[in-house]
Amino acid sequence: GRLGMPELEGFLMKQMDTFRSWKKRWFVLRAGKLLYWRSKGDDQPADSIPLLADTKILLSQHVPNSKVKRTNVFHIVNKGRVTNLQAEDEADLHQWVEKLNEALVHMYATDVEW
């Protein structure tokens, strides 16, 4: 059978829509949802980032014309809307990208018939 849904939590820098500034947010991937809070202990999430059937999780070098000059950045692309996120280090980056991709596969991939 399938393993449980991938889960992950930790701090990521998020590029905000206003002024394009970067802010540290507490992110939680759980049950196929990516939620984030302003601070780790907050009751209510600030928002969520949709994980849809056609969502793409991309590393910076795969985004044409990316204006982001930071390292360890990945992008969540939903129908042309791009969310830029920065991990603390390369290991963290790969963990987030891997878990997000696993979650997408888990939710939307049809069972492969061999």
C-alpha cells in the first residue's frame, strides 16, 4: 500500500506580494496542505499555498527570467502564480522540494499499472 502523506514543518523565507520583501514564516506541510503562520506559536495560519494537480515545484535554475538573486530558493507555481520561498540551507531546500513533490504525487498521481 501507499505510505502516509509526507509531512514537514520548519521556517522558510517567503517573498511577500507587497514590496517584494522577504519575511520569515513558519510552514507546515500536512494532509496535502501547505499552511504558514507569521510566528511559530500563532493559533491561526496566516494563509495557505494551494497544492493542485498542476502545481509545479521548481528550483530557481528552472525558472526562466527569475529575478531572485538568493540561494536555496524554490518556487511553487500555480497556474502562472508563483510563490518564492527560501530554505535555510541546501539540505533544507531539497527536503522541502522532495516532500512537496511527494505530496503532489500522493494526491494526484494515478496508480501505475505495471
